[in-house]
Amino acid sequence: MTTTDAFAAYIASLPRVLAGAAALFRDAEGRVLLVEPNYREGWALPGGTIESEDGETPRQGARRETLEEIGLDREVGRLLAVDWVHGTGRPPLVAYLYDGGVLTEAELKAIRLQEEELLSWRLVAHEEIPEHLPDALGRRVLAALDVLAENTGTAELENGHRVL
């Protein structure tokens, strides 16, 4: 076995972690933009899996997914939250949540859903987030909204709960 083969075997033996990235968009009233996937129940944020094997970074993944899912090509802002989410029947997920900014009326009207994956979109008020986004995702969004409101640093989360 060569050194290259040994290193490849070592890399193959390491634990696997999934990585996803999303953008948190709001309107002028502070409501959060949610999308409704057709491949599972419930609501989500514009975002998805980071194509890391192709060299994509979390920030690039959030921008690409936003363009693919809602048709808006926007540079994402600062990192609001990083969440380590334990999985059942899947490896753990590291979820990056970026500030997508405030969308204008014209941008909201320009939204074009990716019909292969999404059924609809809606704007949801802060107090309605847990109703539409249960569990870790809802807690992640609320933590990110707190970061924005308080102008604090990135929230470090585990299953949507702040670590510190």
C-alpha cells in the first residue's frame, strides 16, 4: 500500500457530516420568507445542501440555492448562525444560516419558484415561526433573528439551542 493509498483509506474511514446553507430573507415589516418543498411536509428557508465535493463553500451554496429555488441572485450577508443538528437515520448536519437581507416589493414580486422542488412561498411574522418551522430549524431562525435585532455575533447552536 502506498502512502497515497493509506491516506485515501484513512480519509474514507473518517466520520461523515452533511452540510447545508440557507439565507434568511425578510420584508420591510420583518416577516421571514419561507418556502414549501414538494418532497416533504412543512416549510423551510431558501437553501439546501452545500456541494462541497465540487469545492463549493457554505456562502456560495446559500447564494446558489437562493438563485435555484426562488430565482433571486443576491450576495448573502453575514453569517447569523451555525447549527450542529443530530440526525436519526442520517449523519449529523452542520447548517449555516446567512443574512439574506430585506427584500423590496419589486424583489418579492420577482420571486420565481423552482417548480421541481417548491410548491409555494410565504412571509411569516416572528411570532408565527415556531408554528411553521418546528424543532431545530425554527429555533435556528429565531436565534438568527435575535442576532439581527441585538446586533451580536454569530449564534453557535446545537439542535437549534444556543451553546453559550
